[in-house]
Amino acid sequence: VARRLSLRKHPECHSMAGGKAIEHLAQTGNREQITLRLPMQRYRNCDFSFSGLQNIVNNTITQKEKEEGIQEGEILSCVKDIAAAVQHAVTVHIMQRTYRAMLFCMKNSILSSKNATLVVSGGVASNQYIQKGLHTLADVNDFAFLCPPPRLCTDNGVMIAWNGIERLRAGLGVLHSTEGIRYQPK
């Protein structure tokens, strides 16, 4: 979405990563100015998908470009509102699907209701709006909430490396055998 909105050209966002730029602009946007249909509303499962939302957002941006008489790649006057609407739609989608997963785990006794914990990590966890929504979801459902500090939520690679460190510390090892594995340090 950030790429499609050409946020690298936006004066407030030129040095930000896409997700951070969306979050920044959304803070002063009005999400109610743009209506985005939520993805996968017909499916009553725990799956996530953002491809439908991506198509809706692309069509919305194209329509707004025509309305404003600008070319693709130029900054829309409603860019903050689009950012706010997208961030909200993504958050609601994640919250709905996570809630279904929580219910599934409770119904099937996968988690104990006494010490159930929602852990949010990876790049999406650095978005404060999404994090706040998931924290609220956890609180309302009596789940503990854990989220690493934002500096550790920049890349899933960090989360994978962290898992490797924890496995190594626990004596579980990371690989069964290093034979045949080639690597080159940067």
C-alpha cells in the first residue's frame, strides 16, 4: 500500500519504511472518509488473507487518482485518510481472526483459560495501533499479553534468530546435522 501510494515521495515519510509511513500518516487521517470492505468475512475460520484487501485498496486509490485528476505515483490529497482506513481494516481483520483462534483454542482445550497468553511479535507488532487492538482483545478475553519492545519487532528474521538462541540455550540444538549446509558471512 505504501508503495502504491508513493509514500517515499511524501515529505513526512521519505525516509520511513512502508508500514511505519502508513502508521505515521494514519495518526492524522480520518478512517471514516474511506470505506474498505474487510477481507474473508464469509469464511468462519482462523485464516488470514490480505490479498482481497489489497485489491480493494488498489481500486480505491485508482478511483481517487481519477477523481483528483492525478497520475499514478503522485500524492493524493486524501493519502492520510487512506492510510488510516487501511491500518484500521488490517487491524480489525487481524483482531477478528485472532479472536476466532482464541475461541478455537479454548473450545478444544488447547489452552488453559487460567494462563492463556497472546504473544504478538514480528514486524506487525511494531505498529502501535495494531498492538493496542490486540492488547484490548487479550484483556477482554482474560488473556495475558506479551509483545517484545518495538526495536525487536522490525523483522521476522530477528524472531527466527531469537527462537534459535532459545533452542540452543535449552540444549535442543538448532540443526540435527550441519553436513551439506553452506553459508557465507556478509
